[in-house]
Amino acid sequence: MTERSTNLDRLAGVVILAGGASRRMRTAKAMLTLPSGEQLLDYHVRHASKLQIPILVADNGRGFQTGLDVYSESPNVPIIHIADYGADVDSSEHDEQIKTGGALVAIESALQTLNGLISLNDSGVSKNVQASWLLVISCDSLIPATDLWQKLQCEISLAADKKVICLKDDGHLYPLLGLYQLSIEPDLKAYIDSGQRRVMQFIQPLVQAVPFSKEWQNLTNFNTPEDFKQACAALSK
């Protein structure tokens, strides 16, 4: 119990990436409905709320709202909607095509937000020093935040020199299902400011990959209605 509490102190917040264009899905993934009737964004918020840390929703200015029942389970967990780093807040709301700067601008915004929250907290300095990780979850996955954190947290002490820890299967990394150390924020900001957006290029020298089972592979990377249907079927097993 004590060991788990200490590990949880290291997690500063969760960001749910919900702002993708979702062109092949033909609808926003965050608003997809699970067989239970729950929307995907609510599913991720509900599981993330069990970690009792701030939940950041990066929806690219689309204004997605979570269900009221989510708040009833963990009323003290803040849910904060964040704008992408560098987003043009004055852009037309009537643009027919959804524009996105990619995942890194959302992650940068989340890192800035959490660093700001920590700096505003004048008490519990030792706890804030430990709370040094951001958990990233994309809306093309049904892996619960609690399960993802349980899988990845074991690698923190084993990969002391790494600042990004993410899942992998036999052939691919999943950088949008992972942990990002808050200390990388200035470097990520400089990378984005230089005009770069490629996730893999940025994380390559920083990353520790964690293998996961084929059961989880069936729950990730859905981009079409058929993919989502298969993921839902795997979730119910």
C-alpha cells in the first residue's frame, strides 16, 4: 500500500487526446458510443478519475463535454479543458475542415498546465517534486488509464535515464499511450517552435518501450468504424 501510494505521488496528471480530425472514422472518436451506451471520452475520464489527479482534456477547441455521472464518482478531481499549444483562438469556428497541429502541441499544453499547477501550490514541496509524470491517453484506445498507469509505472525506476515511457507491440511504438516527464517541457516547446511536429523524431532519444500483450493490441489504434467495432468486441471479452 505504501509503495503504491509513493508511486502515485509521481503522477501529476492525465491528458486525454481528443482533438484528432478522425476523417476515416467519419465522426469524432471522443464521441463514439460504447456498447454500454457510454461515450468514449466519458469512459476515459471515468477511469482516469480513479487516479485522483487532474484530468486534462485536449480536444482542439471542439468543446466536448463529459457526462455529469463522471463527476459524481470523483467530485474532487479537476477536469480541465486545454487548448493546443500555439492554437489560434481567433480562428473561425465555421471551418469545414478540422485543423490539428498534431499530438505534440496537445502534450506541450498539458505539460505547461501541470507545471503551472505545481508552481502555484506552495505546500507539500516534496510531494510536488515526486509528481513528475504526465500520463497520455489517445482516443483511439480502450485501455483504461488505471491499467495503463499500472503497466508503465514499474518502468520508472528501471529506466531512470528515460523521460518518455510508452507501450509497444512486435512492430510499433505507441507514443500516445505513455508517460512523459514534466521536465521535457522546455525541450518540447523548442522542438515545436522550430516547426517540428513528428512525435517519433522527438521521443527517439528519450523513450523506454514497454511490451504489451496481444489482448491490448485489439483495444488500440482504431481508425474506422469497423476497427472500433472490433475493439468493443475485444473489450467485452
